[in-house]
Amino acid sequence: MKILLLTFLLCCQMVMAAANVPLMPVRDIKPGMQGIGKTVISGDTIEEFNVEILGVSGNEATGYSIFVRLYGDLIDKTGGVAQGMSGSPVYVDGRLVGAVAFGKVFNDPNYCFLTPIGRMLPLVDEPFNTPSDWIPKGTALQAGGFTEAGLAYLQEKLQPLGLDAVSGGSTGQTSTKALEAGSAVGASLMQGDMTLGALGTVTWTDDAGHVLAFGHPFMQRGDSNFYMTKAWVLGVVPNLQSGYKVGNLGEAVGSFTQDRSSGIGGVEGKLPSSVPVFVNVNDLGRGRGCSLRVRVAEDEKLLPAIVDAVVANGLSKSVDHGGGGTAKLRFMITGVDGKKENILIDRENMYYSGDALLKNVTGEMTEALSTLMRNKFDAVQLYGVTVEAQVSDEAQVAEIQSVKTLNRKVKPGEKVAIDVTLKPFRGQEFTRTVYFKVPKDHVGGKLPLSVRGGSSMAWVVELLRKQQQEGAPEAKKKEVRRTLQDYIKSVNNADKNNEIVVDLAQPNMAPAGEQNDAGLIGLLQGSPFKQKYPFDFIIDGESEIVLTVEK
């Protein structure tokens, strides 16, 4: 234990020497001490504010916090402690005490807690429990390049993750100065035509390019993978709960690799691993398009939600209305698995909504990304995501009215022609012919066939998802060894909403050795004899036809 303590003290001494900044340990802090803090509230100019030490709370086991009052002209301008001031370094007699970190909800905004610098230097995950009515000063995400509808969609997707987003963070004017204590800094999740990240303040730097900031967790991810960016502060927006800085997230200058209870830390130079995303949307009715290029930090929990929001934002820019319509969307996800085998999901489908199209287009893509990033089989490395969408105000939907065949008596292996009559939305009926090949090993007798639209199985998909989420028991089925590549194949081959699907009405009637899983999974998969035919309509409805197989 003594050896570990000596090692820790030696590391701290080396870090302090590299930074050449004298530190003040918690034991030397006394109520009534006066100090100064540094932050940026406009542009990239570091300004000072006054600090009064009120006391120290906590203990060695849970960690210390320093209670302070902030005052002076700068604090009068900001209306108290604002989100984005997190990480602002506080000095007493020229010695670094800690970083602005927490303020109390709906209380005097001039009072807050500091995280002691001693807790931030090692950036270890200490068991410090913050009371529920104390909020981190700087966790609101700045979202740049989003439409009003796109921002609302993003906020909806971030809510389950415990995050919030406000408009800001665009790639406009930004700082050209080097990062130093008191500088504005960004912890960014996305760079490019759109940006998403949090503004904070640098607490400490050293000559080797190490940077500490925020004084509290960003998302407390532990080992993390965020862009470290320069920032330009446009101003401070008053808010009933807590004011917040609004600014531009500038060029990436490094990576934040630690996100702990005491703050975030990283190093300038090397950028984080990220996934390039390209989105191209065309509104066929208005002849208007939109293209977006971004790079999203490779985080298995956040990436699917962010890519989802990027695509929805591209759709809202092109379509420019919140109503209904039809969309054809194709997404391609490329990468490799842990064995360096190629990953390629290439999926196209059509979607329709009568009143909220933008919220009903990206579900398959987001689910595929989530499954890849968090699958139980193997770690994956994504090379890129490409999304192409065509949108129309028209209701490109048709319903199956009837099915018939000229000859209901067939032979094993025979190809049967089936006429399907379809009724488009507010259109004239038309008939198309599809085919089904009778299993060559069929034993003879009745052969009921299901003729359905690809979208008619949507309720089964939702039921299966709900069943999995709630842990409901599934029908017993034979054990099947599944792999990541099996999942990828199932996504690429899944039924599409714009297809007519002809299959055995009862998949378990397939010849021995070719049955599929029982239950809902098997119902979705269908039999090995399933035939699919694409159309320019989303096909709904289902009908059944019974053939007689003669041996």
C-alpha cells in the first residue's frame, strides 16, 4: 500500500513539474480564502472572475468537493455559473485549487462546487455520489447544422441516454489560439457539415499536450473516444434552471480518452477513431436535394442514435414539412469483424406514413447499427455508413385485393403462375403475375400458399421486438448456432415493404430437413421456398390460395 501511495505521489509530482503550476491540496483550503477563476464568455478571450472559498465537504473515501461563491463583473454578465463554465480553473494565491463543476438547481447561481485538482490529475473513477438536485455545469450538447425539426428529433433520441441538446456549436468562427487553462474547449461527438458536442473550460495543461477539463463527467464513459476541439464562445444564454454558453465547436486538435467522475482528460495530437457518414436525400416532388458528410466518434452506445439524427436532419432539410408521404431509403454499412472478415449490410426498403414520415424511415438502419455495435458475437470496426433516400408526398401504397391461378392442380417441382390484383391508394386496380415453385419433394395433397405484402408483417416485427425486450418466452424451437455473419445475411435478405411475398402458409409443412425455427422468428424468416417480387408500391394485405399437389 505504501509503495502504491509513493508511486501515486511521484506521478503527481511529475505531472505538476511538467505543467509548472503550483497546486493547493484540500488540506490547505480554509473558509474565507479569496481567489480568481478563469473562463471565456465571448470569443476566445480568457477573463477572470472572483471566488470566495466557503468550505470543504466530503471525505477521503467518497472524495472532497469545495463549496464556493463566485462574484464580480463577469459573473454579473453571465447571471451566475453557466453551463460551459465547467472546468474553469480556480486559483488561490497563484496555486491551482480545482475546477468549477456543480451548481444547485433553482438556487442562487453564484454558488457552486469545485472539483479539487487532486481528484482530476489521476482521473480515476472515484465513488463520488452527487446529490440528485445538483447538476453538472456543462453537459448540454451544442447541436450545429440541425433544422428545427432535426433538433427536435435529436432531442427525442438523446433523452433515453440522459442527454439534452440545444442549438449551437456550428462550424463558424473559431479560435486559433493554443489551449491553456481557462480556454473554451469542446468535447465533440461529431465533426463535419453537422456538429454535436459539449462546451466546457480547460482546467489544466502540460508541456506534453495533456489536457484536463470540465471538472465533472461528460457522460462518465470511463475509457472514452471523443474529439477534443477548440471553441469560440458566442455568448451566455440565461435560463431559469441554469444559463449556458453557446458557441462554435472548432477544429479537432486531439482526443478525450478519459471521462470520469472528476472530469475529462486527453491529449492533443492524435484524433479519435470515427466513422464517416454520407447522407444524400432527394425530394422528388420539389426537385430539391441535400447532401451531408460527417464523421461520428466511434462509440457503440451513441453512434446509432447520432447517425439516426443525421439522416432525419437530411430528410427534414429536403422535405421541409412534417407531414406524410413515401420514402425509399437505401443504407450501406461497411466494416470488418474481429476476424477481419468483411461486413456489408446493403439494405433498401420503402416506407409510408400518413402524418409523420420523418419519424418512420430510419428504424431498420438504426436497429442494424445498434446490433452491429453491441452484438454479443464479435467486436466490429466500421469503415463507413452511406444513406440514400428519395422522398415523395404521394402515398405509394397498394393493397392486395385478390389472388387466383388458372390451375390449382399441380405437380411437385412445377412453377405455378399466380395473378395478384392490387388497388393503389386512390388509383385504379391492376393485376400482376407472380410465381411459386412447388417443392419437388412434396408428398402430395393440399398445399396452402400465403400471398402477402412485405409490409403486412410489420406487426409481427413489433411483437417480436416487444417479446425480446420484455423477456417473454418464445415458442420452443430447435437450437440453431447463430453468428454475426448470420445476422448480417438475415438483414440483407429480409422481406421488403414493397415486395409481394409468396410462401407456404404453414412453413412447418416444408420437407423434412428444411424446416425453419418455430415461433415468431420462423414466421419472419419463412420457408426455404419463399419467392419475392419487388414493386414500386408499398404492398399491404394478405390472401391465401390452396393448391393440390398430385404425385
